[in-house]
Amino acid sequence: MILPILKYGHPMLRQKGARIERITPEVVKLIDDMLETMRAATGIGLAAQQVGHALQLTVLDVRGVKDRPSTLERVGQPADVDAAMPLVLINPQVTPAGPSVPGPEGCLSFPEIFEEISRPETVEVTALNRDGQTFSFKAGGLLARAVQHEADHLNGILFIDRMALKDKQALKPTLEELQAATKAALSQQGGGAK
Ligand code: ZN
């Protein structure tokens, strides 16, 4: 089932996700719905907060992007990126490493907004997969960027928080418009805007 993606201004996007203690059928269904929703939106990552759940859960799939390479290592060995996709990360521990590199970034909760964001060039990740098994990997390139972007979502952090101040200033009218539209839609629905 394709889920509605919450936009900037929705309070859920600022909530820190709770750890998932048990992979219930509801969690499995949410994972499947998130994968379907991400594909439908042609995104490379989606966090649970973006579909209304404050949980430590994100899905990623960088296969569609050919012009911005990703690297993957498992147990110290280079691994095939495409074969590892889609990635389901439950309760991920993400450790960024290396110098910060700028790169273009967008977010499904901020339609049509793209900006250069600086982030460390690699990440080490340990997480549970959808079967509840612990796995670890090291990523570089686009995948490292995407993992950091999604891990931020799980802590209520948005890419606008990582933007250079001048870029965020330049986007201010657009961001205010988006936030106002989201809040107006929420108050029409009633209830949601807590
Ligand atoms: Zn995002």
C-alpha cells in the first residue's frame, strides 16, 4: 500500500523514533508499505517518520541512481551495492567517518527543494534487518549520504538543519510556504496538528 508522505511542517518529522523491540507483523507490513511508497515516489530513502510513525526504521534503495556511485563493504570486503538493495535498517547505529564532502541532496518531505549539503564521506552501520538479524556494513558515495540523511530523520533532524546558513536563508520563503501549506492541510483534517 502506498502511504501518504508527510511534508515539512508536519510535527511528526521532528519526532525521535522509538526503538523497535519486536518485529511484529505490523512492522513487516509497514516495511513493505514503505518500500512500495519509496519506489512510487522514485526516492532513494524513506524514514518511518515520513509516513507517520516515530520509529527507528528506514528503507533505502540507490539502484536507480547511475550518475552518483555508491560503495559498500561487508566484513572488510568490497560488496555489490545493487545486490544489497533494498536496505531495511531497524534501530541503526550510524557512525560517520572521513572528511566532509558536499553533494546535492533532496528529500521526499520537501518537494522540489535541492541543496548542497556537506556530510562525512563514509559511514559504518550496524542495524537489524527485516528478519531481526544484526548486520553491519561500511558505505561510501551516495549510499553514505543517503544513510546519514535517513538516520537524521530517525532523530527528528531534517536536511535543512544541515544546510549552509546562506542557502537556508535563500530558501526561507519557499520553506515558509511549504510549512504553511502543510499546517493548513493538517488543521483542515482536524486533530493532527498537535
Ligand atoms: Zn528526507
